[in-house]
Amino acid sequence: MAPPRWTGLATFSSVFLRLALGISFLSAVADRFGLWGACGQPNVSWGDYAQFVDYTAKLNWFLPAATIPALAVIATAAETLFGLLLVLGWNTRIVALLSGGLLTIFALTMTVALGVKAPLNFSVFSAAAGALLLGARADFPLSVDEALRRTQGRREIVLNDPQPRMNENPERYEVRADGQLVIEQTLREDALPGPSRGYARDTITLGWEDRLHVRGRRRSDGGVGFGLWLPQGTMLRGGDCLVVEEAKTVVVVMERPEPVFLIEPRTPQEWGLYAYHIGNGRQPVMIAENGIVCPDVADVEQVLEQRRIPFARTTLAFTPATSPAGDHHG
């Protein structure tokens, strides 16, 4: 469990590591194209691309000479792509893991060709370990991934007009909003009507905030579009079934795992005290078997740090016991 005083350092170290790896990749690419100076100048490893190709051949002496130019191009392209994506923080987990693999290959080839001291001098093993450690993080602060995570799902709600044109057809027991057939109820699997049990199955994966938006257009993970018009205050939960009659499809709600804070009280007194402070801060909470769960957002972190409540960061599907006070979704 991470004490609150370490959370700022954890955020800083994640950003620092991501930028350090990304900029290091880009710096190495700049060197081989002479952007840091010509060959022979201080702190210049290659100075031009020909020198880099020769270095690639030296490291990969066991490969046919005809493959070396292609290998140099692949390495350069990979380092450029990984460097840019790491600096931006886009698809960070995948890029970090791939970077760790690439750097491990670099370290091993350097060891075989030059001896183990060479990759140790250039900290290639350390960089590889750092990249793999970055890939194991649950979240990536100050990144494109973080920005997309916070807005993901909202772009799927194309229609959120509080007063769309509603048309009822009492003969067919259906309601349409702006011409689109609307789903007015959720069902559990065991309560599905007989005909719909044979329909095709699809899913819609949503974070907790998006599961509070129950009026508007939605699109399933498989691309099935439909309208929702559920009672105000409804929250979609994992396993809820939405019957899309027009597509003969049952869309099952899936709860997206997302970054959260996990507070694990050790005594009944701590349970009461922590729940009181978090609830008094008007923050959404979920009570789990092993503790109290809150979304990983700045407001919640501020409450936890101010009250010196120990917590750990993790990734879980989050469903608050109640909607945040004063928050109304429609």
C-alpha cells in the first residue's frame, strides 16, 4: 500500500521515466543523422547514417552482410516510432513493453559482440528494465492515454438532447427518439423474453461515468447502434442486457476496468473513519471485500492526502454504491 506522501513521487517517476526513454530513443536517432554533430566530435557516437550501419554490422556480426542495411532501417524506424509515442504517452503500455524487448535485444547483442561491460556502461540493461516497469503501471499520468481514458465513451453518445422528439407506437409497444428505436429497460440474462434468448450477442464496455449516461445514442463494441431512454438515476451494471430488436441482438453491459484508489482499513474504527471522510468529501465510493474503492481522480486524491488515508493505486471495474452527490446524469 502506497502512503499518500509517495503518490506525488510515483506520478513524477512515471512521467520522468516515460519521457527519459522516449527522448533517449529520439536522441539516438538524431545522432545517426548528424543532428548532434559530425563523427569524431565530443559526445557524438556516429555522426552520420553510414557510421550507424557499420556499427549495426559490428553488433550483428553473426548475420549475413546483406541483412545489415535492412536491420539498420528497422532499428531506426522502431526507435523513432517508440520515442515519439512514449513522449506523447500514446498506447504507452504496449510501446513500453515493446521498447523493453527492443532494448533487451540491444543489450544482448552488445554483450555478445563487445562484452558485457559495453551495455553496462551505456545503461542498456537499466533502460530495458525501466521500460518493462513502465509497461506494468496501471496508469500513465500526463499522457495522451490519460486524456483519452477520461473522455472515452463520451464520443459514443452522439445524441444527448434532453428533449428529443419522442414518438410512441402503442400498437407495436415501441418508442422512438428522433426516429431511432429506443430501449427503455434493462434485463438480466435469466429474465430475457423467450424470443430474444436466441438473438445474437454483443457487448458494450463502459467506464463507471459512462454507465450513468442512460439517455442518448450508443454503439456496441461490435458496432450495433441503438438508443437508450432509461429512468433518471439508473446506472448500468455489468451483466445488464439491452435487447436491440431491430438488430435481433442482445447487448450485454461490461464494466471497463479503470484506475482506482484502494483503501484497505485494518480495524472497524478505520473502516468507519475512512468511510466518513471520503463520504463527507462527496466522492463516489464502492465497498469491496478487501476495502474501499474510489476513482483515481485529483479530487479524491486530495481528500485522501489531506486526511492522511493510506491507499494504493490499482485497476478495477468500479461501480459506486451511489452516484456522486449533486451529480445528475440524463
